[in-house]
Amino acid sequence: MAVTIRHVQPSDYGRVIQHVNEWWGGREMAPMLPRLFFIHFESTSFVADREDGTLAGFLIGFLSQTDAETAYVHFIGVAPGERGTGLGRELYERFFDAARVEGRSVVRCVTSAQNADSLAFHEALGFEQEGIAEDYDGAGNSRVLLARRLG
């Protein structure tokens, strides 16, 4: 089934948030994705819709307000049935293009050190590990810091 990628709209929030915990294997992830991302970062965030209108994936990213060289991916999710199809890569490519247009030279993100699939996916996209940030998301919630230079 064909997939169309477009910029998010505030009305996409409900469609996306209903899948987040399920797509993360039942982990409580929804609180990490508030509606404000869908309101304030439309131009750098994307949703992927199947022909039948169901959600295939999404990427929520923004331009750093602190570092004029950096764009940041806060969340990416791909429906379990769409994994391995290249959709995650295509969502990232859309974000890379948006970041380049805005003059950004590096894209950053974080993931859990225990999330081997995420680490492998990001490595395949050209991300490099910059280190581990201890207690990044609170006590005991360390994260791997990832960066990809844009060319």
C-alpha cells in the first residue's frame, strides 16, 4: 500500500498519540510527546499516511533555539507492519532536507542504550555515537547521544 508523507498538523495529535505506547511495545511513552510539538513544529515534523488514511509513521523534530547549527529529532515512530520498508529512512530524509533548508549542519537525537534496534537503525542512517548522558531523562534514565552531519 502506498504511503504519503506530509507535514504534521495540530489535528494529527490524536491519531499519533493513540499508537505511541503500542508501537513501543507497551512502554509508557505518550507523556514524552505533548500536543505542543504538533502546534509549534509543523514545518519540521512529518506524518506518513497509508492510502486508506491510517497512520504508517511520524517524525517530530525541530530546529534548536540554542545552537544555530543543530536540528533535533525528538520522536520517530513507524507502525510495526511498516518497519523494514524504508519508511523510517524516508521520514528522516525529509527532516534532513528541512534542516538543510534552514542552514543546519547537524542533526541530533537520543535513544536508550538498551534499544539495540534503534541504535542499529540510526547507525545505518549515518548517525555516530557522541557519548552517554547519565540520568538524561531523570535518575537511572541514561541516553546515548547521537549526531549526524549533513552534507
